[in-house]
Amino acid sequence: HHPDFHTARFGGELYRFVLYPLPGPLGLGGAIVVGAPLRPVTALLPRIFQLSLWAGLASALLAGLLGWLLARSVVAPVEEIALTARQIGEHNLAVRMPAMAGNDELARLTASLNAMLDRLARSLELQRRFLSDASHEIRTPITILKGNLEVTLRRPRSAEAYRDCLLTLKEEVDHLERLAEQLLWLARADAAGLELAREAVALDGWVAQVAERHRPAVEAAGRRLELALASEATVELDPARMQQCLDNLLANARRFTPERGAVRVATRRLGPAVEIAVEDEGPGVPEAEREAVFHRFFRGDDARNRAHGGSGLGLAIAREIARAHGGDLWVETAASGGARFVVRLPA
């Protein structure tokens, strides 16, 4: 027995009724009927419709305003980033993206862009410095060549004088050739990296073989070559590349070791790594320059200048090779006070 709802018109006016049946004995029953006119309710409908309309318009305006403010808060930083990006050029890499507060996507994006610009600026600065240094290095032997030729051609000379001039010219041509080869090597390494042809090598025997190739030049210069090879290790390396690395270190040690001094080569095992050390008895490397000596075309004190025949690229190439093998190269002070260059490689 559920109540029933009905709408009916009486005397021209609508009423709403609820009828609730009442059961009785012998199937007889009755019902309770309650009704009320709908006029008060219908009178409110236009007002409710009007209020709903105004509320809808106000909500739409508020949503539009909030959407515009939200869009501006997102677009404004993007526009600022775009404006800053248009100011950045090859000759204006000092400009940076505005730092964003917080840790949202835009803040991380601007931080990443600024880090990229820092790397790009450093790369371009290194490239400019490299080109400037390379130009200087090439200009020096060319100037010497030209000067010797001009002086020699000013007047007739003896055969011995011509021979001396030609020997000087040959030295400068050899220097230019070495410099060109090293510049080409570095350019290829920078462009495509180093491709290594690794093979298992018994380190001590291989180092001895490489070092012995330098013995004639070392002894001809009045120095001694001493070997102390004790790693007893087998290492995966590219023999040709690592020989180039050791050749540079041995040539460097020979140049800076004084006459009657010793060039020492040693190996040892150190946990999961092996070390190859090349030591000279020269003036050593000041602590402040121990990282800089591996920079391309680095020129330190008078003890490490062009008078020793170096191009300023050999140590940079040696470190590139060591790091390509997953190792490293650094310099420290030897017991004799000279320089001790250490190559560490994974065993």
C-alpha cells in the first residue's frame, strides 16, 4: 500500500494530491487524501529560471576569466623563453633563459636549456681557442721556414751552409708534419670518437716491447731507460692505440729528462685495475698545472715550451686514448722530483 500522487484542476486552479489507501475488514477500505494548490510553486518558477540563467552566465564568465588567467600563467613564461631564445646567437651565448620558480615542467625545461647553453658556450670557446692555438703553432714553423729561406737566398753560400739551412728546414717540416697528423687525429676523435680493436694482451711483455723501441733514441740522447714490470696481468686493449699513448708519454719523458738521467717505465696491478707509469727526472709539473698539461696546446713554465720540440698535443691525445679504454691518465710527482705520468686501465 503505497501512496499515489495526482494532479487535478478544481475551479480553474491546479492542485497536487497524495492518496494513501487504508485497508479494511472484508475487503472494505478507505483512503486518506491530502491536497494543496500549486500556485505558490508555479509562481516561483520564473524566478528560479531567472536565477539559474544569471548563475549560469556568472559561472561562464568566471570560468572564462580563470581559464584566461591560467592560460596567461602558462603562455607568458613560454613567450619569455621564446623571446630570450631569439636573442641567443653564435656571438651572444651569454644570454640565459629566465629561471623559473618551483619544480614544474617549465622550470625543469629552462634549467635543461640553460645547462645545454652552458655546454655549447664552453664547446665553442674551446673550439675558438683550439683554432687560435693551432693557427699559432702552424704559423711559427712557417715563419722559421720563410726566414731561413730568405736569409739563405740573400747571397751565395757554401755547400755546408746550405746543408745546415736544409737541416733546419727539415726539422721544421717534420714538426709541421707531426702537428698536422695530431690535429687530424684529434679532429677525427672529436667527430666520431675512438674505435677500439681490443684484444687480450700480456701487459708486461707488451709494455716492454713498446718501451724497447724507444731505447735507441733514449740512449742516443744520453739518458737511460729502466723497466720495472710487475703487473703479471692480461688486459683487453687496442695495441695500436695504446702504443700511441705510451709513445707520447715516452717521448715526453725523454725530452724532459736531463742528460745522464733515467726514463723509468713500471707496471703494477692494483685491485681490479692495472697501472702503467712513465717517469722522468725533469723539472716536474707544478701542482696548479697538473690538469692543464692535458689541455690541447697548453704552455706552462719555461721547462715545458717549444724548445723541447713538443707540439702541446701529445698528452691530450694520450689521455683521450686512456679514457676511451675506460681508464684515465694523470700526472704526479716522482720520487726523483720529476713528472710521473700514470695510465690506469681496467684489468
